[in-house]
Amino acid sequence: MADNLDQSFPLLQEILNSLSQSVDQPQTSVSELISFLNSTLDAALSDPENEDAKANAFRALTKVHQFVSSPSLDQAIIEALSFELPMAVSKFGGVSDGCLEVVECTIDCFISMCSPRDMLSILCEALAPPSEAIRDSGYIAPLLTGLSKVFLSLQRRHFEQVKVAVPIIVKVLKGRSLELEDEDPEFKNLFDRAMGIANSIRAVCLKLEGVANEKLRALLGLYVLQIMAVVSMNHNVPSSQPFVLQLSSFFPFCGLSYLGVITGSDVDKITRAVVGDDEDDYMSCLSDVKCGAPLSVIWGYASDDVVGAAEEDLNSVKDELKDNQTERWLAVGMLKHILAPATLPWELKRHAINFLICITDGNISHCDEHNNFSSYTTSLFAALQAVQMIIMYASDTVLRKNAFEAFKRIIADIPASQRFDMLKSLIINSNSSSMIAILLDIVKGELHKESCQSVGNDEVPQAKPPTLFWTANVLELVELILKPPEGGPPSFPEDTDKVLSALNLYRFVLITESTGKTNHTGVISRSNLQKAYKGWLLPLRTQVTAIMAETRNDYELPLDALCTLNPIELVLYRCMELVEDQLKQQSM
């Protein structure tokens, strides 16, 4: 390899000499230089253990840097090289620390000698090439550092130019971050450069006044929230926290508050400042901002140091959310962005669930009738679905238990007039038999609560319960499970949980209406009794009896299938007896 090294440098020198003499038409020599660098890089990357190849790469880069930094080099040649050389030399950043240092010095030369506006475009193009390029942090890092320096060199239209670069920066940061392990030195190196970008934008803000200052601060706020999410994804809390501390320190400067980001109002404010009304597509490039916003508060909930960095009073934020139902709904809606993504660590989701319990604890403010509740329905529904995922899939028993508690509290915080519709939608949109069973049990609990009044520690049935839940809609839920709309009977053992819960719900409604001599749900009308008996209960008995007979006669079938059907059989026969009794009474 040493012989190849000695032979290659006369060729490199020849190319550089040709470049220095081709002021009018330097493009051919530039192409030759790029080709030479690519072949040198290929040799170094093809055998990472070959120290001679690394030395060759370092010497080639050093020679190119010396050429570019020569004060006698014509400006036309510098500008011709600037279009291609930054990307070409950046590819060497991952070869060795020495190469990375020379790469950064070379890019610095171009930044100092070329138009900042041109260099912004060139570095952005190098950072996000149309075809796949080398994407290790060694390649990305010097380009990010270069951009942070270019920002400081811009002379005008600062906001517009930084705005173009930010989506490219965050896309590359997220893509590379998700590939890195926490212990990888590249992780720290990458986000050190990300923080360098933030610091540069802040420094540019300090140069500006008026609207330009406000818009660039808003853009910095979006960048901070985006990186808050990215640095938290697929990484453990100890690794991410140092960067979260730094990001949180930008909150006062960007005018962000914990209450504003947890409710989304600050996110909306800075988004409008950056994109106005006509550029909503821009936010698709910053799709994690609404995750980073509530995350910043959850990080503060988990760490007093983070709260201090943000200069916030978290207790007052929690008190405000407890006292204001509308803001609490907004916060719950924002927290779905933490609970739903699979890329966020369970520890952060645990803190988010605990925060939910905290803001719905004690004597919180309720408003049973809310004129504008419909505007919160979609976000609350999505939040409840996200909590359901925690209940079903968290491996930590305590987390599952707390998630269920949070789920019940969110449901209880919904106006009573809207609560049934929310539960029904959750049931219809769930694919989990166990989760549907839980939801049906909550419906039964609401029915029981409406039909009883508290007398000390005892609860006694009322003769005429209120009818928010006591409507024909309850029977529709039962039918939805016992006679699925897609046709056919329920499937066992897959549907065991929800079928048992539906039967229990039907039995409870039938007994309560019969005892109270009411018929709010229509359950004891003759037509509904016959419909339930012939359309739901008899077909289910036939199915269950057949499965149990098959299980008893086939010793290869698992006995637990028999055990799971026993409770269904017991409740099913009790329901049939109740219906038969009602039909007899009506015939007398």
C-alpha cells in the first residue's frame, strides 16, 4: 500500500496544478479531483483495518485543504470547487478523527471565501443529496457544523434562509439518530452538532429586530421541540437527558411555557408565526413537534433539573390543569403524541401516565355540559386509544394498572351526555376482546352509578334511574358482541372475554329494569325479549354446547378451552332463564 500511496500523490499534485492553471474552464479538473478523492475513499472504506489506507486518505485530504486555503488561489477556482468539494470531502469524516478535523477545516475555508447564501444551498444539498450517500455521523457532522457557521455569516433574509435549511437538518438528524445506540460515541457527537445549530440560530436572532426577530425565534422554538422528540426516540433517559437540559434552556428565549406546550397553544402560536396560513405542508417536515411539546413537560415532571433549565413552575402548571377542564382536555390530547409512538421509551410513557393521574387527581374542576366539547372529541378519542395500548402491551404490571386508572379518569372527565358515545366508539374501533370487555364493564359501571344514590356507605336502587346511559343504545352494544354485524356467531376462544362481559351487561340491565319496573332501554318489551332469546341467546347456546361437547370428547383439545367457556355457559343460562320468566309473566 505504501507504494500506491507514493504513486498517487504525484497524480493528485498534477490534478491540483491543472486546477490552479484553469481559471477559465476549471470544471474538467474539478471532476478529476472528485474522482481521485472517491477512489481514495473507496480504498479506505473497503478495508477499515488498513491503517495505510487511512493514512493515504488523511494525506490526500490535507493536501486538498492546503490547496484550497492557499491565499494565491483564484476566486473562480474556489467557487468552482465549492459546488462539489464539500460533499466529496465530508464522506471522509467517518474514516478517522484526523480526517474529520481536516474535513471541517476545508469546509471552513469555503465558508470564509464564498457567499454565505451559496454555501447554505451547497451544504444543504450535500446534507440531503437526491441519491443515497454516506450517512454516518462523520459525514453529517461537518456539514451541520458548517451550516451553523453559515447561519452566522448571513447578511440578509435570515429567517427565510434558515427556514429552508431546518427541515433538511431535522430529517437527517432523525434518520441517523434512530440508527444509533446510546453508547455509540456518534450519538453524543451528532446531537452536539444539533445543539450547535440551535445556538447559531439564537445568535442570529440577537442581531435582528421586530418581525424578523419574532419569526426566527418561533422557528427556533419549532426546531427545539422537534429535536426534543428526536433525541428521546429509541434512546434511554440517561443518554438523552443532557441534551434535553440544553434544549429546555431555550424555552424562555423562544417564549415557550410549559402550560403553552402541554396544551398546544404555544405550538399553534409559533407554527402560525413560521408558516402563516398558506404553508401547512412545511410542518410535515417537522412532524414530531407535537410530540416534543408535551415531552418537554414530561421530562420536567421526571427531573427537577429540566424544570430549572426551562425556568418553569411545574406545580402551578399542574394546578392550572386541575382547575381548568378545557385546558386539561387539551393536555390529554397532546399527551397522546407520547403514549402512541413505539419509538419512545417506556420510562417516558410511565411518567406521562403518572402525569395524567396527577392532573385528574383530587377535587378537579368538572363541567358536565360543555358547549364546545365536539371540538375536543377527536383528540380525546385518540388519547384514550393510546392509553389502551399501554394497558394492553406494557410489560410492567404497575404501569398497566396506572394506565387503566388514567383511562377511567379521562372517561370520567368527559361530559356525561357524551360519555356513552365515546365508550361506544372505543368499543367499535377496538380489535381486542379483553379491551372490549373492559369497556363494557365501564358501561355497566356507569349504568349502576346512574341507577343508585349514595346513602352513607350503602347504595340503593332508585325506582327511576336517569337515562343518560339507560337507553336502547345499551342493547345495541350487547347485540354488537353477541350477533356481530359482519355475520356469523362470535369466535371462541378469541371472543371469550367480550362475550362474557356482554352477557353480564345484558343480565344486569334486565334485572335492574325488571326490579325497578322501568323500561328505559326497552329490554323488557316483548319484541326485544324475543329478539334477544331467538337472535342472540339460543344461537350462542348452540355454539357453546357444541364446543364444550367437542372438548370433552377430544382429549387432544386443551382443557383450558373448557374452563374459559364454563363462566359463559353459566351466565348464558341465567340470561335465558330471566328472559323466559319475563315472557311468561307477559303471557299471563
